[in-house]
Amino acid sequence: MFKVILAALLSLVLGSAAAASDPAAELDAANKLVSSLHPQEGKISLPGAIATLDLPPNFRYLDPADSGRLLEAWAIRPARIRWA
């Protein structure tokens, strides 16, 4: 279910960014990105062992590399995000 929702969101974002493109190609690109992600569930040890997450069944965690690729696909540049 996670991958279906993520693919749908990506196709919407990619579709709005390039309206003149081929919708089938956009959906294919979104599906390829989603299938390349590695969502984790359950107990997750964060990088650097700074904390451990115990995720409920309906939550998934993407590591920093996957999160960065997802943000790039959504046209959000991770370097521009200020968390504090």
C-alpha cells in the first residue's frame, strides 16, 4: 500500500512539473523510483546510533539517502531545508 500511495503522489508531482510530458513515462519513472526505495518497518536504529524508533505497523522509515532522493523527486532540495 505504501508503494502505491507513494507512486501516485510522485506521478502527481512529476506530472505537474512537466505537463507536456508523456503521462505513461511519468508514471513509469515514479514506479522505478518507488521500487528503488527501501522502506523499513519495526525497530529502526537511526544512523550514528543516536536513537531507536519503534514504528507502528502503518509507518515506514526511509534512510537519509532514500529520503534525499524522494525529496529531489518532489523538487524539494534537501540542502535548503532548515530544521531548526
